Amino acid sequence: MLKIGKNSEFDKLSWQRQKAIVQLFNGKTLKEVSQQVKVHINTVENWKNDPKFQQAQIEYSTYAFGHLLPQVVTQLNRILKYGEDKDVLQAIRIILDNGEMLNSESSKQLVKAQIKKAQAEAVRAEAEASVAKAQAEQLHTVTDKTREKMSHLSVDELRKLAKLAGEDDD
């Protein structure tokens, strides 16, 4: 089967999954893909939800567009030079749509990663706040108990404590 790069997720997949990716890229339906690779349609649906399969799809799309790009640019250039206005507008639309498509998956992944990072930082901040709150509550409890005990001490006992703590003044 096709090899698209060192350590790519696509290259690590079975021939069935690779073929499924190629067929999906070419616009085949889930039913058509499942028949081609001889698995149940639900299996193909499950593959599509697998992050490694999704990464392999992105890799294959990048690979396929990279190999088609010179031909596409040549044809679009011809249309832009010699085509009618409606053809020129269609060519421009194709360029813009494909540019968006090439960037959209990586943009989506970046946004997902940023969201996950923000969520992790929020969870961490909540945990740190909980710990700080618990420590503050413990400190207040200890302080309150100490004040309570000290309020029952006589002046002489307080002076002895101050002396032990290194405070000689009243």
C-alpha cells in the first residue's frame, strides 16, 4: 500500500484502514467503503471516531493535496488567464475553499488542544484554590484555638510564654 512518511499514523494503519481513508477522501460513502474493505459499516464509523484514524486522514489529505497541487495550480492558472468570468470566479472560489480546507483541520486541532490546555489549567487552579482554602481554614482553626487557650492564661503565664518565645518586653 501507499507510504506517506516516516512514523506517520497513516503508515501505521492496516491496509483496510488505509484504503478506507483513501476511499473517504475520494468521496465514497460509508457503505461503499465498508464493502470495499470488507468490514461492517459500523466498523468504518468507529474508525472515523478514532483519533489516530483522524490524524491519518489529515496526513493523507495533506499528502494527496500536496501531490495534486501542481496540477491544480496549472489548471486554475489556465482558467484565470483564458476562462470566462464565471470560470475565473469558480477557480478563485476553488482556491479559497481548498486553502480553507487545508488549514481547517490543523486549526481545529490547535483549538482543541488549546481548549484542553485551558481546561487542565482551570482544573489545576481549582485544585490549588481548594488546597489554599483548606490550609487557610486549618490556620484559622489553629489560631482560634490558640487565642481561646491564651484567653484563659493569667498575665504571669503569658509573660512566661513571651519569655520562652524570646520576647522580654510586656
